[in-house]
Amino acid sequence: MKIVYVSYPTGNARDESAVIAAAENALGLRPFLEEHGHELVGTTETGGALDRELADAEVLITTPFWPVYLSAERLEAAKNLKLVLNAGIGSDHVDWETARQHGVGLAEVTGSNVVSVAEHNVMQILALVRNMMPAYHQVLDGRWDVAAVAERAHDLEGKTVGLVGLGAIGARTALRLKAFDVRMLYYANHRRTPADESVLGVKYARLDDLITESDVVCLALPLMEGSRALIGRERLAAMKPGAWLVNTARGPIVDRDALVEALESGRLGGYAGDTWYPQPAPADHPWRTMPGHAMTIHCSGMTLQAQQRIAEGIEEMLRAHLADEPLPEDYVLVDPSAH
């Protein structure tokens, strides 16, 4: 069997062996696969060179952090492909319906990095509210202008935080924010029970009410039908003047150009995000240079602990596939047997 693993390179990591999710290390899967006579190709290629590898591959392992945009055309050309495994959470870069039509299974490592992303949410909220990035840049620039930082630095305590989405990541974000004595609103397709709301310290609100009432809006929902450009020009304009927006979910949930305009006009206090479109983001992506941002490079779910959990989940699924056994139900998104 041929397995193709696509991920980011080790790059300038000081300890390349520690970054097990990098393409060169392939989640540590090589010894076990080669011992059983299988071929593992680890690559950073996402274009034509990848298509040539996929032509005779049975399994593709992709990742949201260096995604393979698996369109209908690409799936149709990969004639031997039977299974796509997502080394992470969020498989919106795969055409689910075409996979289903062609009997290609799709699964991801559910829950593998929810703690990592929730912690990243809190970090980015604090970076914005406390105006950390300008203070950091003053250090690099050799400056010492306290007033320039202090005039836009706030306490998080007492603020209203709106969580859009309250799944595994949103709920863990709420639990961590609870200690900051904030008022928390949430919007989700499925309302939580009163007991859940009490434990998490949240109160349900309709989306547009949440947008207008929140000092901080934190997006924690998947990219799906109805969520693309969910935060567009009108909702950005409806946010409180000076409010902050955090998005570790998916870049396209926010209208790219409308966000730039909202920051350039001073309407928003800042934006912190971890996800872009496309990824890796090109050097001229406008979010790199817009004012008031605290962007990161989709690394929120790539802590060393998250990488280990991802590796364990991928190996568990591969072992099941090799033994012609069903994959764990909680990992499966598209069941090939349902074709």
C-alpha cells in the first residue's frame, strides 16, 4: 500500500525531531509502515508533484496547517484512493460529497488539539485587550513610550466576551475565561442545557445581539454551509466601536477585505487570527500588514502535546485500515461503506 503524508517542512526548527508532524518526520509512522511492507511518502508538495504521487496512492494524510485542497477534480484523478485522514480537526479543505460519491473515506482525529486551540484563544484575546503587540514592537524598535501603549490597554475583567460556537473548543475557551470574571454570551446552532450553561458561565444570545453587545467576539465554529463570510461588512459595522475580534476557526468565516477596511478605519480595536485563506498565506496577503492585528500562522493546534495526540490517532486509524477493520466511529466524517 502507498500512503502519502503532506505537511509543512521542518524549516528552521532547532530540534527537527521534536516536530513530529512535519513532512520529514511523518508523525513517526515510517518504521511501523515500512516494517509491514508499505510505502510512505512524506512531502510538502501540494501542486502537480502531489497529483503524481496521488495517482497510485491508497491513503492520503493531510493536515489543516498545510492543507491539500482536495477538489472534486483531484479526487476523481486519484483512482486508487480509498481513505483520506486529516491530521488535525476541520476537514473543510476536502470535498466531502465527491469523496462520498467515489467511496473514499474521510476521518479526522477528533479532539486532538481542542485544548491547544482554546489556550490560543485566551492568549490572543489577552494580546488584543492588553495591547501587547505595540508594546512588543517597541522592544524590537528600541523605544520606551509607555503612554502610547497604555492609551489602548484594558483589563479583561468586566468585559463582555461573545463566543460564536460552543463545541469542544468553544466550551474549553469559556472554562478558561471564566476565571477572568467576564460576562460571556454564546451563539450556537444547538443551545446547551441550563446545567451546561451554568458550568461554563455562559448565557445564550442570538448572533446579532451577541455581535452588538460584546467587547470581544471569539469565533469557534467550523467552516460549513452558512458560516462562510458570516462576519461580513454589516456585522463588522455592528460591533461596538473599538471591539476586538478573534478567529482561530477558519479564515473565510470573516470577510477578508471588509476586515481590513474595519481596522484601517479604526472601527475595530484589533483582530487576532490563526487561520487564513489560502494556506500558507502568500506574502502579499493583506492581513499581514493591516493595522491592529495579532495574527499567527495557523500554529494554534500544533503544540508538541497536540502533535503527539494527532500521531496516535492517525496510527490507530491506519492500523484499523490495514487490518480491514472499521475506523473508530468518533473519527469518521465520510463512511466509505455507505457508498
